Amino acid sequence: MHHNTHSFLVIGASGKTGSRVYNTLKDNGFNVKGASRNGEVHFDWQAPETWAASLRDVDAVYLTYYPDLAVPQAPDDIAKFCALAKIKGVKHITLLSGRGEPAAQVCEEIVQQSGLSNTIVRASWFNQNFSEGMFNAYIKAGTIALPVGSVTEPFVDVDDICEVVVASLTDDKHNGELYEVTGPQLLSFEELAHTFSSVLNRPIHFQQISLTDFVQGLKSHQVDPSAIEMLSYLFTEVLDGRNEFIADGVQRALGRPAKCFSDFVADNIAYFGDHHD
């Protein structure tokens, strides 16, 4: 089948990975639809009646789940979605998953057993949480204040995730693969702060705070309650050392090393503000 006859659906097209996957496919001349709650295709995980219409004439789907595959409702939603996709004639699903989350692994298995061609991309925490996400304000303020100790995490660049996902959607050789994608180094939040300090040339400190203070801070910034719950789960349970190892998914999928954190900071300097502007 020629690539130009392929039609792609990106679920979560407004998200960090989804927006990049959508734009990359579009820029490469592929036929792609973006689905989200306010997107060109209306799609809402909380409204299953929106799912079928989004799958019309779609060959392959990039599936990101909101707020996270770790929520109790996810396996049921993913199972229903896969069954519907199959009925609608979808051939392939690439699923974005998270490391060290038992419920996410249940969802991976559902996709793997769906009878559809599939690729699982199991990602560590995103570098872009610091540039485009929730942690950006900490860098601008000069203090990364989080309920975490000396645990390390191999933060991965979302551009690397995007490239793996696009490869999996456009090249059959990735069918049936599970790519665990991480960055090339294990870094504690203290070490991340040092990296920011040296690349940005201004002091960025790390401060360990209590979970209570963290949650209070999020509430005072009107963060969505389900997102607060998710972050609490990630900081208290997932960030317990279970993910303190580097995986080779980027290298296996793309034949090149993953981007390192200091290169991410240097390449995204515009996001980090400056005392002097």
C-alpha cells in the first residue's frame, strides 16, 4: 500500500507528543486528522459516542489517553476503543504508555491482544515538562520545588518520542515492537537543577517539599483535580526507584542515541526566560 493512501488519526493532537506527531505527518504530506476535545475532530474519552466518527476511513491511530493510562477507567476504555477500531477497519495502533505503572501495562496488553497490528511506546518522564509543561514556572522562578528526594529518572525528549511514533506509523518493521524510550542519563532533580544552572548561567535550586504543600500549591493555581491526583500518584508511587534504569528504545527504533538533557535545555532556551529581559 502506498503511503499516500494511508490515513492517520492522532488522538490527543493538542498534547505534547500528539501535536508533534500530527505536525510531522502533515509536513511529510500524509493524510492526518487531529482529534481532541477542541480539535478538528471532536474526541473525548469521557464521551464514547465521539469515538466512532473519529475512526471513519482511518488506517492507523496514534493513541494517547487522558489523563493517564494509570487511571482505573483506562483499561475498559482502551478495550472498547480497540474493539471499535477493529470494526471500523483500522489496521494499526501505536500506544503511548508510561513506565512502572501496572495499570498502563494492562492497557499495553489489551492493545497487544487486540488483533490489530500495534507498537507500544513506553516513555519515561518528558524533558518538555520543564519547557512546555507544569514544571516551567519552577525554572522561571529559580526553584524546582517538588515532593521528591534523591530518586533519579532518565527524562526523555518528546522530539525523540515523536520520531519513534512516526516511524511506527509509517514503517511496518516496527509492528509488534515494544519500545521503552528514555533519555541517556539517570538524573536526580538536584542534578537537573545543576544542569539548568550551568546551561542557563543563573542559579536554579532544587527544594524537596511535602506532598501536602505540593498539592496545596497546585490547588491554588487551579490545576484540574484529576491532574493533581495523577501527579500525586506519580510522585508517591511511580517515582519510588522502580524506574531507575535506562532503556534502549530510541536506539532500537531509530538507530541513534537518545537526546541528552543538557542539549534539551540548550535547544529550548527561549522557554526558560531570563533575569535580564
